[in-house]
Amino acid sequence: MNILETIDYVVIALYFVLMLAIGFYFLNRLTTTKDYFAGGNKIPWWTSGVSLYMTNFSAWIFAGAAGYVYFTGYFALIHFLLMAVAYYLGSQLTAARWRRSRVISPVEYTNIRYNLTTQQLFSYCIALVFILSAGVQLAAIGRLLAPTLGIDVSLIIIGIGVIILAYTFSGGLWAVNITDFVQFVILMAVSVVIVFLSLGLVGGPVELVRNLPPLSMNHVYNNVHYDGHYLIGLLLITTIGVAAGGAQRFYSVRDEKSAKKVGKLAAVLFLTFPFIFGVPPLVARVLWPDLSVVPFFEGQFQPKDLVYLAVSVEVLPAGLIGVFVAALLAATMSALSSVYNLISSIIVRDMYKDAFNPQASDQLIFRLGRYATIGLGLGTIGLALVFVHSETGIFNIMMAFFTLLNLPTAIPIAFGLIFKWIPRWGAFGSTVWGLYIGVLTRYLLDWSFGPQIYLVAVLSFAFFVGSGYLGQLYQRDRKRLILISVVFTVLLYAFLAFFNQAESTRFLHIALPLLVALKGYSIYYFASLFARESESDREQVEDFFKRLYRPVDVAKEVYARGRKETSTFPLVGINTILIGLFILFMWIIPIQGTGSMSFVFLGVILTAFGGAMYYFGKRSEAVSWQKYQDEIIERGLDMEEPEDSDER
């Protein structure tokens, strides 16, 4: 089924050219690992905030999440609103500390704060969860575009994956942030048009609300249970996840104030989620209560995943369908490019340099970072080809990875920036505990996401903050430590056995007590690790927190390096103007229907927005640059100061 016309293909092709051009623009402008992975700490807060917003959803929003909204209705809108709350709380918790940490990968600090073993554990866990989620996101765009383009889904996944890889490889974090902003402009503009046009299909917002089923807090979607506990768990896990996982967007800006603005902007943007990404699937729910009788969905695998696409095709004229496809690509390309850049920084800085080659030069790490990006891109393509044929459903696959692997690593990464008393093995023990209990409750006891998140959060956090006390017991009162281990084992077994949701089998009756006993013994084992804290270890932690307490000296640490920052506003403004003018040009195509006026709306808005960014932004950047140059001269700072002179 091919629903595109020639003009749509032209739009898509030009979009690909634009993204690649931005990547190659930065190809020779990045010369160090700090440039490639942290933008030289000169990424503007507004582009970093938009990038943080864009990296946390993809075509998955138009596919898996659209099917989730179609099925659960108002429940999903509450889910989306909680994301805004979580992004605000999580970012304000750690954003300033991330900037003061002066790192260029999110787990780099864990080697100093904790130890090398903990750093390696975090590196592998974070790399795994992000690579798996990237595979899900690439599979989602393949699922959406296959019926749109009439091309085999595997070919679409390979083609898009290679293009994302190309511009991320070329431009690093600068290319990721600039393309994220341009993609954001395309995505928001066309999505707003789809919302208003789709409301016309059901007689307006009042009729939509009147015809929707009432709010229910209990749903089983593709054999997975979602309820109020899930929403509370989502708020908890997302808040902590942002505090830990938003690191790259926080430390790539110039100072602490900018880092906090990044999180606030992302939170505000998430307030648009229920309206922009919730309305079209709800319209589909009213229009097509039974998808099996709608010709568009005939023969489609997981048809609920295609409801957003079906509504868009229903309301958009030729040409703007191509822009919509570009918006789908924008969402996925934004998310995946950020994953490639983030995880390649972890691979080369944390897995390779710290563990295998501490003397590796900056240039070697820079080159290896680009090679790692290639490997990640190819691996993601392979995973997407597997996930796209899974019967579990794209939304459920995404949530399984998110709930299982995210929280156990996010808790010690986020709170390690806050709590100074945690021993250096505390994070390792907390993470292992969280992963263990997550697998046990989810895959042995068949718990739903909400209760699983509760227990993982409580046990991981309690073990984390109590690790110092357990270490003291190991040194002074091992009998009490053994008693605590035994009591915990008995209570945990009774609790899990009572709330078991799985079918009762002989294997379960044997496995559960053994696995819980192993969990209880681990208290004693990890306490022996916590007790190893030495005076030199405590001094190293103290030095690290002195860094966190020291405000960033922007003139000295960011600008006194002899290079002018990349002019961001004009670059984004010109690209936005070009997109707007092209959409206006498409208005001359003879198209019937009111949808043709969408070209005028989109074209005028984008052109005006791009022009304002170019004019006012260029002046703002010039003033900012001159301000810091004057301060550098006044203070007599060395313009050729080495990159890491004041950061370690």
C-alpha cells in the first residue's frame, strides 16, 4: 500500500539532505573529545532543552504509544502529563551538580565517586538499555513507514539507520543538538496541524470528549497490566531517570543556571504531549472503534500501532504527508542520534580508557568515539530487524527495558551526586540488588510494572543509603548483621510468596526460597565490601564533592580556549527559513480541500520563526561572546589554556 505522491518523496529526500548537511557542517569543526561528546560546554541551553525533550521519544510515540492511547484513552493522557512533572523534578535535583562535575560522559564521575568496578557495571547496563531502546525506536519507524511507502520494512530500517549514523558520526553532539532543534520545529508544526484537522473529523473537541469512554485506571494492553500503580511508578522512575540520564544535556551547557533551564524547558514542552500526541489516536478511537473493518488496517500486524498514521493520511493533503513522514523521521533520528553519541562516549571513555588504556590520548579517544558510533549504529539496525516482528508490541517492549534496567542504575548515579556518606561500593551493591529483584518479580512472579517499580525503588534506595551502616556492622557487630540478613530473608520470602502472581508450580516452590535466601546472604557479602572504605577513599570522595561545590567559572573554563563558539541561532534560523519557504512553494500545487491552507499556515509560521531566530539570535550571540572576551582580557586569562586545566 503506497499512499505517497511524487511531491511527498521530494520532501522526504530534501529532509535527508538537510540532516546530512548539518552533520557534515560540523565535520571539521570538532577536534577534541570534549567537542564531540560535550559540545565544548558551549551548547546553548535552549537547544539542549529541546534536545532533551526530543531524545525521549521517537516514532514510537506515533506507533506504540499511539496504540496505547487508542486502547487506554484518558489513562494515557495522565501518563503523558506526569512526564512533565518528572522532568521538572528530576532536572532540578541534579542539573547544577552535573554541570559542576565537569565530565564528558554520564558515568565518568562514578569511577571517582565510587570505583572502577562500579563504573564498568554502570557502563554496560546503561549501554545495554539504550541500545535496546534504540532498536525498539528504529523498529517503530519501520512499522509506520512500511505501509506508507510500500517498501519492505527491513529495507526502511536499514536505510534510515544508515542515514542517522552518517550525520551523528560526522557532527557529534553539536550535530545532534542542531538537528534535534530543526527536527523539533518540523515535528511540532506538522503535529499541531494534524491535531486541528483531525478534530474536524469528529465535530470538534466537545464532540470528541462526549464520545470517548470514561476514565478507567485498569487496563490490560497486549497482555500487560497498566493501572494507577503503574502511573505512580512511572513518575518515580522517570524523575530519577531524568536526574541521572539527562546528564549529557546538563553538562554540555556553559554553567549551572543554564543546566537548570534545560530541564525547565523540557518539562514545559512535555505539557504539550497530551494535546499533540494524544488527540489524533483518540479521534481514531471515535472514528474506528473496530479497526478490523477499516480497509486501511487490513492485513496489518498490530493495527493499533498505525492509528496515528491513518488519521494523518485522512486529513493531510499531498506534500504535507511527506512533511509528516519527515516528522516521523525527525522523532526517530533525534532519539537515535543522541543514543549513538551518548553510548559511544561511555564506550571509549569509561569502558576502554578507564579500564584498559588510562594513558590513551585525547585524539585516540576522539577517533575511537567515531568508530564506536559506527558499531552502535549497525548493532541498532540488527536489533530493530528482530523487534519489528515481535508479537509483544512495541510499547510493551519499550516499557520492559525501561522498568527493568533503568531504575537500579539511575538511583546510585543520581543520588551519588547528593549523598556524600555513601561508601564507594554502595552503588555497586544497590544496582545489583535492583537488577536482581526486578528480574525475580517480573519474570518469576509475573508482577505488573507498577509493583515491580515500587519494590525495586524501595530496596535499591534503602540498600544504597544503608550501605554505610551495614559496613559498620560488618566491622563491629557481625552477629547483628547476620540476624538482619536472616530476618530480611524471612520477611522478603513471605511478602513475595503472598503477592505471587504467577502460576503455582513445583519449580516456583523450589526456586523462590533459594533465590530469596541468596538475596539475604548478599547483605552479608556486600557489607564486607562496604567495610573496605579506607581513609584515602574518603579523601577522594571529599575532593570530588569539593568540585561539585565549586561554581563553574565560565570565562576561564569555557571561553578562555582561543576558539569562538559555533553560531547557533543563525544556523538554526536559516534551516528553519528554508523549510518554511519550501512548504510555501508547495502551495502552488493544485490541491482540493481545506487542507491545502495548511501549507500557508506552516510556511508562514516557520519562515517568520526562522527569521526571528536569525536576526535576534545573532545579535544575542554577539553580545554574549563579547561579554566573556572582555572578562577574559580584564582578568588576564590565558587564551591558549589546555582543555582540562581546571577540571580535574
